[in-house]
Amino acid sequence: MLSEPFMQNAFLAGGFVAVVAGVVGFFVVLRGASFAAHALAQVGFAGAAGAVLLGIAPIWGVLSFALLGGAGIGALGERAARRDATTALVMTAALGTGALLLILNRTYATDAFSLLFGTIVGISREQVGGMALLALATLAFLALLHRPLVFASVNPDAARARGIPLRRLETAFLACLALAAAATVPTVGTLLIFALLVAPPAAAMLLTDRPAAAIATAIALNLLCCWSGIALAYWTGLPVGFLIALLAALVFVAARSVTRARRGGV
């Protein structure tokens, strides 16, 4: 299996996706931003449709639309009570725009549609390199934010009292989430990245309450899901996206069962 170049690229890409989704997913779960993560991935699909219409690489459309969507959610959804409504508004507007752009395109927009389900077993080494650069940029950006982000996520009132600009911090985090979407969506698709951003990180946070340990565990679980899913797809011929999503769900169920057993079934 590992002698095949396309499988080597798939495992490399899966590794980068697992690390980015594990680190960013920890903050997604901690901040209760799962809906925003899902929305920005969907917004990226609309950007890909626009990029295909203009004849440029879909990745640039994903990145630009995801960043604009994150800025819109951050600007309009300042209060938590309004954030879900704002997120839904941005997502539906972007999806409507994406549908229009696909209709305007007179050719079959294969590149745009492939972003829904990903092409992890069909990417080139050049694409892996581009994804690695975006992944590193995402992790570097998040490294600058992680201390105030953890503090503001756990105790926003105390963070506000300390002078931390919560609105700007939220917008910066959404921009980081947009970068993560741009780095991972072309590989695993908009539907699968949501599972990797939520299920394994949530499982990790059930197993440990220490941030560093939770992030490390989330990365390890994502690596397990991605690499096992790719290998199973090679051996069985089943869709890789289905297998990775199934493994991510099973990881969360297993972590929840372990946690309940520790607490005596409560």
C-alpha cells in the first residue's frame, strides 16, 4: 500500500489534516463554535464555485470566501445570543451565491463539487505542499492567540475585566478557523472536516481536562481516524470519507463510554 505514490500523498495529507483539525477543533469545542466551523466550510464551497467560474484555483476561492464569512460572523454576531442566527444567515447567503455561480458556469464544475466530499486519495505532491503551508500558517496564527483564547473561552467575564478585546479575539479566531478550512477542505471536503473538527476533539476533552493533553489527544485521535480510514478504503474499496467519519463518530462514542464508566455510570 505504501509503495503507491497516491497513497503516500494521501497519508501525508491526512497527517496534516489531523494535526490542524485536532488543534483548531479543541478551541472549536471549547468555545461552542461547532456551527461556525460547519458554516465556514460550507462558505468555502461557494468560494470554490466562484474561483472555477473565474478560471483560477479553487483553493483561493475557499480561502477568500471563508475569511470574508468569518469576518461577517465576527462583525454581526458580537453577542453569543445572536451568533447562531448570524452564522446561519452568512452560510445560507454563501450557499445561495455558490448555487448561482455554479449555474453561471457552463462547464461541469468538477473541482467545485469535489470540495463537498474531498479528494484525499487523488491529490498530488504539489497539492500536499500547498496544504502544508496553509496548515503551518494556521497553527502559527493560533499559537499567537492560544493564551488569551483559552482564558476568554473559560472565563469571558474575567477576560473582559483584564482588558482582553473579546470581539477582536473572536474575529481573529474565526479568521484562524477560515484558514483551517482552506487548508483542509480541498483534501477531505466540507462534509468530513466538520466531523474531524468536532468529534475527536470533543472525545479528547471527555478524557482529559488539561488543555495541552486534550490537544495532543485530539491530534492522536484524528491521526487514528484519518490513517485508519485511508487504509481501510484501500483494502475494502469503500469511500474514504464515509470510513473516516464513521471512525470519528465511534471514537466519540468510545470516549463517552469510558467517561461514564469512570463516573460509575452517571
